[in-house]
Amino acid sequence: MDKLLIAGGRPLEGEVRVSGAKNAALPLMCAALLTPESLVLENVPRLVDVRTMARLLSGMGVEVERAEDGGWRLRAARIARPEAPYELVKTMRASVLVLGPLLARCGHARVSLPGGCAIGARPVDQHLKGLEALGARIEIEHGYMNARAERLVGARIEMDLVTVTGTENLMMAAALAEGTTVLENAAREPEVAELAACLNAMGARIEGAGGDTIRIEGVRSLSGARWRIMPDRIETGTYLVAAAAAGGRVRVAGAAPATLEATLAKLREAGARLAVGDEAIEIEMDRRPAAVDVRTAPYPGFPTDMQAQFMALDALADGTGVITETIFENRFMHAPELQRLGADITVQGNTAVVRGVPRLQGAAVMATDLRASASLVIAGLAAEGETLVDRIYHLDRGYEALEAKLAALGARVRRVSSRP
Ligand code: UD1
């Protein structure tokens, strides 16, 4: 199992280029199920989750080809097996995104329930409720969702809570439904707007994505398209927080700054100097960060996917920061690991009180989930001495070429392979 060895205590200097967004790539790959023509995706990040989605789609009979330029060509001329097996769904919850498209295109689908997950229960009730409102009949049997519908029919759906993949699933299903669907209390994440824009390029008629009410006029069929995936806002934010924690001067290129406002505001509050261009963000940090309070919320609020990274920043900040997680239960598993590096954190329910210490000290730590791993890397970069992060397969799910990108910023980071 690979580990990451970090010799910390060095400021970061230089430029890093952001990859395509994981959370945009995964739903866009599923959109290929909606058409028999080719969907060509550019700027697809090289990530384990993307490969898992490719395996899932090819298992259904979708032709998946890598183009030389890093793009992917997906062609679902025929969907032989509209099924998502437990073996793949359990490793990646976003697999549930195939349910809506399969049902709309094939009239039936069999998708494993995602099951428990390290960061909370994460049910899919809103996905199911929405699909049922569109006329699907869904039965849960032997851990699988069996869904059927001759043709989905548009409906007005008010979601009980804001769900990103739930909104995406319903939007894809409704794109091929008969008549009009209105999704209320929809997720406003930029990745939802991106998916809608790509579906429109394929011939869908979707309005309002990016806002909380999305209107979808169903069409009979969709065609192929070529689409370039937006930059990853969480990867962008992670490198910015790394620079804020370790100090130095970093330019994050190829970014979409407009999608990062809540994160940038918190970095400024922590004392970072930022220069924000159209497609790049420069950060300069020459002092100890000031502690900031963070409360996660659906977009445009502060992203839960940046919460762990800010906990690492607060751990070495001047003052006390209060971090409140409102999206996921049990998303503080990085706290005890950060404590191994000398952080002073008290967790009570969904709140963590982080009393900044002047310096962290390297230690062996264990990654528990994707963003928790990022926080441990950030803390390791800022800590004195060596930090060994175990279970970095979590990082490979969501950060392309992490150690190469950090090394280009002058960090001393090395992947250590050890046999199980
Ligand atoms: C997506 C992101 C993930 C991010 C999260 C929140 C992708 C592939 N993943 O995950 O990186 O952390 O949004 O921004 O885009 N819920 C229900 N019932 C449902 C659906 C969700 O109760 O049917 C709850 C979840 O348990 C959670 C909250 O709603 O507490 C938000 O989850 P959701 O937005 O659905 O997260 P994902 O779409 O899985």
C-alpha cells in the first residue's frame, strides 16, 4: 500500500496547474448513457474515480476510449447491461449517477445501493423519490435498486434537502422524459450548471441550472457532443490552503476563480494576500495564519470538501477557529490524526474547536477519506520534520499527480511503496 513521505517546514514557491474537476467529470461521463452517439470529454482528470466510472460504463457495454490528448470518447450505441454492481458502487458512491440516465434511456436499471460510507450514512432517498415522481417504479431487492418505467413523465419535484448528485441524476433523467420537469430546491453547485450546459450542447432543453429552480423540457433523443471539463475548484482550494499553511508564494493556474468565492474570502480572513485573475490565483503568505471560523453549507456557501483543509490551517493559526460541519455527519475523522501532529482540537457533535499551536510536528498518520487525506498532507507540509501519510489511495481518487505538483512547488514529498 502506498504512503506519502513529507519532509515539512519549507515554504511553497512556484506554479501549479489545476486539473479538470472530478465532480464534473463523473456526472458528465454518465451523461454519455443518454445518447447512442459519441460524447467526447476533454480535460478529464487522471484519477482512480474516473477509471472506476469508466469500468462501470464499459461493463454495461459502453465503448470507452482514451484519446491521445487526455480526452475520453464514450459511446453508448447499445446498453447491453443497464446494471451497476455492488463491487464498483461500494468503492465510489457517485456510481449512483448512472441510475437516472439508464432509466431514461433503457426503461429499466439495476443499481446497487451505495451502503455505508466513511463520512456518514449518505442515503439516496431523494434520488429515488424524484425518479418515482417522474413515474418510475423502484423496488429494493437484495441490496439493489430495481427501477422500471416505460417512459418517464415530467413532474414538479421539490427536494427535501439540497443534494448535488441527486439534482444531477434527476436532471439527466428528466432530459429524456415526456413533458416538463421543474426541480425545486436544486443544488446550485457549479458542477450542476456544467452538466446542464453539456446536456444542452447534446440537445437537451434545461434552464436555470446553477440556481435553485431548474426547468427541463424533455426531448425524445439527445445527440453526441464534445465538451471540455471545468477546472477543479476543490483541487484549486487545496493548493491555496497548502501555501497558506506552509507559507510562500504560489500561482495556481488554469483555475476558475469565480467558483471559489467562499474559500477565497476565508483565505483572506486568515491573512493571505491573493491576486485573482481570470484563470489564475496567486497567493502570498509571509506570516502565521490567523484562525478562521468555518461553517459548511451548500454552494455558494463554504464547501464541505474544503473543511478538512481549513482544519489543518486553523491547527497552526494564531487564535481559535470554530469549524461547523452541516452537510455530513461524522466528517471529522481527520481531527484525531491532526492531533497526532500536535494539533489541539476538541470535537463535539458537528463542531470542532481548533486552538492554534505555534508549530506542528511530523508524525505517522492515517488517511481516512479523500479530503481528510488532503488535510494531513497540508499539515505535513507545514510541520517540522517528517510526516508519513498512510492509505493514500484516498488521495489518488481525487488529486491528479499530487506529489509531482507539490514537488514542482519545492515541497519534499515522496511516494513510498510497500508490499501489503
Ligand atoms: C457531492 C460531491 C461531494 C460533496 C457533496 C457535498 C460529487 C460526485 N460528490 O456528493 O464531493 O462532498 O456533494 O457538496 O459530486 N442526502 C440525503 N438523501 C439523498 C441524498 C443526499 O439525505 O437522497 C444527504 C447526504 O447524506 C448529505 C447531504 O444530503 O448529508 C448532501 O449530500 P449530497 O449533496 O447528495 O452529496 P453527494 O452528491 O453524494
